[in-house]
Amino acid sequence: MKFLADQAIDDLFGGISPPATMNIGGNDPVQGLGNFIAFGINMFILIAGIFLILYLLWGAFDWINSGGEKEKIAKAQSKITHALIGMFLIIAVLTIFIAFAGNSLGIIENTNDGGFKLKLPTLGQ
């Protein structure tokens, strides 16, 4: 006995295909997520570096325009100090992340262009 439901669904309704992607991981969604996270980390480093330079220049500008007033000089020195502390924190966090995730867990894979690629662990592989 043959049922109507036995016919190919594609013949009746047409095929369904997934939407187009940004092709950040090819057909592998895990690699795509790893590339997306690596892109986010790279953007964090870039934006943090830009803010670091701007805050450092703002402190230098305040120091130049302080006119010898001790309060303004102290505020400018505070801005410069905070910018340098932020720089060391960014470097320390990235160093710890790379040492832990890269060397210990084997998640980070260096690429030929100086960047990195995250290999996310999955079950069953």
C-alpha cells in the first residue's frame, strides 16, 4: 500500500536550505564559534589599546595645561598612572589566558599570520 506521505517531500514542497552565513567557520559550527570568540578577543585588545592611548594622552594634555597647580598635576599624574596600570592588567590577563588556554588546555592554535585560532573542545571527537 502506498501513501501520499511516502512521496519525496522535496517534490511536493520544495527544498529547504539554511540561511547564508558569514562563513566564519565553513560548515563546522564549532569552528565558527571559535573564530567568533577569537575575533571578539582581538577586538577587545584593539579597543582597549585605543582607550589606553587616549587616556594616556588626556593625562599628558592635562599635565601640560596644569599651569603648575599642584591639584591639576596630581589629577594628570593619576590619569597617566591609571592608564599604565590598565595596560599592565591587559597584558597580564592576556598572558595568563594564553598560558592557561593555549599551553595547558591546547585550545589556542597560533596561525601563520601572527594571530590565533580557538579550537573548542567537543564531545565525541
